[in-house]
Amino acid sequence: MYRNRITQSVILGLTTFVAAFVWIGLKGVLFEKGNWIWPSSGFLILLIFLGLGWLITKSKAILFTNIAIILICFFFSFGFRLEYLAVILIALLLFVFGSCMAINEKEIRIKIEVRRILKRGLPTVLTGLCLIIAAAYYFSPLALQEDNEIQIPRVLFDKVIGPVISIFEKQIDIPFIINDEFKNDFYQTINHEINRHSQSYQQYFSLGLAIGFFFALRTVAIVFSWLVILLTWLVFKILVSLEAIKIQEKAVLKEVIEI
């Protein structure tokens, strides 16, 4: 029992420590064009620690406090915005709900089955995590902002403009001089008009990209969750074999009707 408490304290402390560096790594990717390897590895370790917390932590209050600290660390890297606060609160609810489902699954089982316990809570937690990353992406330079221009791909334009002008010439029966200068001017004019009329809708382009980014992350998270489950199971077995975690067996009372 004492060993379990020590292991629990170490895991919860490491979870907070890793969370601080994970958010820093994520900001480096979104705002400074860093590498996805480091934040991805950090999120993997963070979720493994969180899964271990579900398995060995008895106090929900301690676990939820640790989750709140993890999410609060986000503000130290990305700064405070009301939009961030709203997303963090939603993510907190998802993290707490997912943790409750995992803990409830653990409590109703006679034997501790890591896969089933984590499978109950991880999808909800990953949804909250993807929501936070998508929100950070929305306010990052990677998303389409107002100063970005929409531009038709030149290759696509060249393939389309020729047939269109040929059809137009046949309709009006007036010959056109189609040269590179005319095509370039026409290309620039079209792009200019598209951007002029789309200025009032630019903010929705960024939102659309963020929503698409969220669903892309959530799809990747399906595969990511199985990796988390596998590695958490492996770490849990190692800790049990090293006696850092001790599993005790208790008799279960059963109601019977005697005749």
C-alpha cells in the first residue's frame, strides 16, 4: 500500500512536469514551425501517465486536481485568451468525464484489465486534447489569417483558361489575341477579385481550417490511443514486476437465495 502511494506521487508529479514541456513543444510547432516529433512524444508520455493514474489512484480529488494543473499549464505557453479559457473548460469536463468512466470500469471489474479500463476513458480524453490543439492552431500563423491571400493554382488556371476562351470566341465570333501577357493579366485580375470579395469571409476560412484540423487529429487519435494502451499496459506490468505497484486480492461477497 505504501509503495503504491509513492508510485502514485511520482507519476502525478511527472505528469505535471511533462505537461509543461508538451505545451511548449506544441507552441513551437504551431508558432515557430518546429517539429511534431517532440510534442507527439510528449502527449504519448502524458497519456501513459494519465492512464497509470487511473489504474492506481484511489482519490478522484487528487486525480482531478492533477488534470486541472495539466490544463492550466497551457496558459503559461500560449497566454490567456477568453477563447482559450472556454476551450480549456470544455476540455476539463471531457478529461474529468473520461477519467470517471475509466475509474468506474476499474471498480466494477474483478480483475484489473488495463486495455478495457483505458479503452473506456481514452476516447473522451483524446477528444478534449484534440479540441485544445485545434484551438491553438486556429490562433497560430499556420491557420489562414486575414493577411493571407487566396490564389488559384497557376497550373489549374492554364488548363482551364484555354478551353474557356476558345468557347467564348466561338460564341461572340470575334478573334482574341491570346498570349502570355494576356493570360498573366487575366490571372492576376481573377485572383484580385476573389480576394476583394472574400475579405469579409476570411475569418470563416480560418475557422474551417481549424475544424478540419480537429477532425484530422481525431482520426489520428484512433491509432494513437491503441499505442497508448499498449505502452501503458507494458509500463504497468513492469512496475508490478518491480513491486513498485502491489496488487492485492480481496474476497468478493455474493448474494445467494438458499432453498
